[in-house]
Amino acid sequence: MLRIGKMIKLKLFKNKKEAGIFLIFLMLSAFYWFLNALDNQYTTEERAEITIENIDSGLVVVNDIPEEILFKAKGSGFDLFALSLPFNSTVVKINLQDFEPKKQKNGTAVYNILKQELKELVKNQISSSVEIIDVLQDTITIIIDKQVTKKIPVQFSGEISSEENYIVEAVKLIPDSVEVTAPNSLLDTLKFIQTKKYLYEKLDEPVSETIDLINPNEQFCILNPEEITLEINVAEFVPFEMQVNISLPGNMQSVRLAQTTVTVKGLIPEDKKELLTEKEFKVIPDLTKSDNPDEIQLILKKCPDFAKKCKLIPEKVLYNFER
């Protein structure tokens, strides 16, 4: 039978005091090694935050620029370690007054900061004990434009429909234009400000509610106000039916129609029924819109303003030319 002996604990230190002394010497050794390593020369990639200075009041940067710049630096471990400390953030300031812009036709000013110029900026604003070997960026382009305010019309976006025998008489946006503050070059491209999409179906009563606008550029545009009131006026109409004679223009006197009257159907406010007469309507034929040589298209040339959804029955009639 196999016997297993007792496990023997291996003690590195006689007591806790010896272990503590060992750890202290180990930490001191690592610390002196670290100090010695920091005294050596190294080449590393570093980064610095970019800020733009001396932008005149009323002007704004209208393009995306890098938030930081990468550069290759050489120096002692002490200096490079200091650059990397979070509480010692490196900032490179670009003073626009030191550069000449190119004026564009749309009124913007374009600054192109070349790679060599970026290297000089970093070199002049970083500790002189650190050598800047290279900047890992070719060119930074900064576009400046004038910030202006302009009134832009508002356009409703969505669909509106009414119940049968109801008519949408008017759609109002209050206000119908809003102030937009944005770079001038951007405002030149804005023809209107759209509302968010809304759907109003089968309305049988008026609507008045607040709706939101769509900001065309959240980064650069400020809308005032950001919401408006939508008013939809809906009125109830009643159906009507009227027999109307077809009128022949002077150049169509030789045309002979299979029938000389048509029915006009539509909707009308109930209080306007007494005003409805045949004289308020005019129906004429139009040869240019006929796709069948035996039929002629009819057009409702005239109808009263208060009559809505008017249609002809029939829309086409048979015809021939008198010889």
C-alpha cells in the first residue's frame, strides 16, 4: 500500500519582518530602475489638443477640424512622461491672425495650415527639451464664415385628408416663417424650413396644435422658434348635381357632339346652395386631350369658387365633324 507523506511548507522568510524588508528593497530597486530608465532618450508618438484663437465676433468655424494633432517627439523619459500625464494636457493654439486666408465667392475665408507650419506650432508650444521630429498630419483646413440671422419660410410636411362630404378649406402655419441663425453660406442654401412629418386623416373638425420643426443642421443652425402652431380649418359640405350645356368655341363650330349637356357633381356649403346656377359653370371640349378618335375630352373651364371636388359625368362624349 502506497503511503503519501505529509506536505512540507516551504518558507522563504523566517518571519513577516523579513518579508517586509524584502518588499521594501524590491520596491526601491524597481524605483531606481525606473528613474534610470527615465533618464534615457526615447522616440514616441504624442498627441496635443487643438484650439482656434482670435476668431472675430460674429464669425464661426463651419467645417470639421481635428480635435487633436499627432506628432513624433524625441526626448528624455522624464520629459516624455510629463507630456503623457493626464493632468498636464498638451494644447496647441492656432492663432488665425498669423495666417493669410483665401477669400471664397460665397463669402467664406479658408485657412490652410500646412504640415511644416503645424510642426513649427507644435515646436514653439511644447517644452524646448523635447525635439519635434515630425507631425503626423498633412494639412489642417479651417473655414470661417459670418454668422447671420434671416427669416426663412416654413413648409408643412405630411398628409391631410378629410372625411367624405368634408373639405379642408385652409391650412395655416403660425408663424409661417422663423428666424434662422447660421453661417451665411449655409443660409444661402435654405429655401424653407420643414416641419416634422404629420399625418391627419379623415378630419371632420378643425385642428389646432403645436408641431415641431426640423433643424436642417443641428451643429450650425439655431431656429427661433423651434415649434409652431398648425391650424387646419375643416368645413362640412353637401353634394350637388347640375346639368350644364357644353359650349363650343368659335374654332369648333363644325364639331357635332353626341350629347350637348353633361352632369356636374361636387360639394358645396349648404348656405351656398341658393347661389348655384348653370351660369356659374362652363364646359368645353378639348381635341388635344382625346386619345380616341371617336371621343372628345371635356373640360370644366369654369366653376364657382365655393364648389369643391367638381367632376364631369361623362368626361368624354362621341363626336364628328359636320361636312
